[in-house]
Amino acid sequence: MIVDFVKDSRIRQAATATEFWMMFKPLAVTPGFDVWPGFLDLPAQRALVDAVFAAAEQAPFSNYGTAYGKAMSVAMTAFGPLGWTSDASGYRYADRHPGTGRPWPEMPSALLDLWKRLGDTDTPPDSCLVNLYRDSARMGLHQDRDEADPRFPVLSISLGDTAVFRIGGLNRKDPTRSLKLSSGDVCRLSGPARLAFHGVDRIQPGSSSLVPGGGRINLTLRKAWPV
Ligand SMILES: O=C(O)CCC(=O)C(=O)O
């Protein structure tokens, strides 16, 4: 199954099971924040981008408003039973697209498989937030705390242009560090980093040609409602 996800040239290079494990061992950036650089191969990345744009026909991207009255620069939609949305009354998970009133598109099986491998083996995710960053879109430092049970991780997939990602601690004023996330990278916030402040300072436009029209797509898999 792993062949669906990882760069198969790296599998060919691995002579032993130990070497294979070392190649796909995550980089532990800070405790609880793990990154698997290049975890998804190009065909897997392309398939996810295609799935996103097919889903957007049914559940169009929107730049949601916030309680502060400003529209976000990142356009969003979702896969799965629940989608994260925001408007003047605040943030929430909803079982319908706010614009169409229709259920969100089904979660692609590749995402369910990925969550089983790196997220949680027993409990599937019930939401995948799809973030589309074009040009100067960014996401300010925030915590992912709208999910019922922080024992479940957030699994994040980067597609397209490179992002300058920032991660800090549990308090907004804690020191932060930044790292670049490239297309095919997967990262996980869990345990001590599950509620860490994080955000995207900017993308590097033109660093990838994967996303039609340019830019970056980020997918975050979550378990939003209680088990
Ligand atoms: O785009 C990213 O890499 C981060 C997305 C994010 O922080 C979120 O969806 O909460």
C-alpha cells in the first residue's frame, strides 16, 4: 500500500527493511511535530489535486469571513462528513457547504489510507479541510482547537508551491521557528504539539507547476466530532 504514496525510487534504493524505515522516519521538528519530506510521489500528488478540483465543482472554494469581519486570503472547501467553516458568528464544523447547502464531497480513499498509516489506525477522520493559497495568500498564527478530542492528531499534506510554515508553542507569544514545506511533504501535529500555534507566512509562487492556475493546496485531516 505504501507504494501508492511514497517515491518509489526511494523504495528501490532501500536494500533492507531498516533502511526503508530510516528513509521514511519523520523529522521530529519539535516534540509532537513530525515532518515526512516527499512522502507522496508525483502521481499521488496529481491524483489528490485532481480530486480537489473535482470536489470544488460540487463544493466551491470560498474565502470565508471571520468574526473580525475580514475575508480570509486562503480559499477553502472540504472533503468528508464535516467541513470547517467560518463567518461573522465564528468558527465551526458543519455537515453542509455554507454556500450550496449540500453535503461535502466524499473523502478520497487515499486520504483515509494515509490517516490510517500516520494518523490513527482505529478511528477514521471525519473532516479534511482543503486550503487553496494563490499569490499572496497566507494564514496567521492560530491553534486548531475546534475539534472535540485533541488526542487525535492533525495530519497535513502540502501540494504545489512551497510554503514558509511557522510553528510555535502553546502560547501565542512563545518563540516560533519556520520551515519550508514542499509538494508531497506530510506533517503531523500530535501530542505536545497538537495545540501548538502555527501558520503560513507566505508561499513561493511559481516554485511548482502542480496546481492548475498556480499556488498551493494544503489538506488537513482531522477527527472533528467526538468518537
Ligand atoms: O497550509 C498549511 O500548511 C497549514 C494549514 C493550517 O494551519 C490549518 O488548516 O489549520
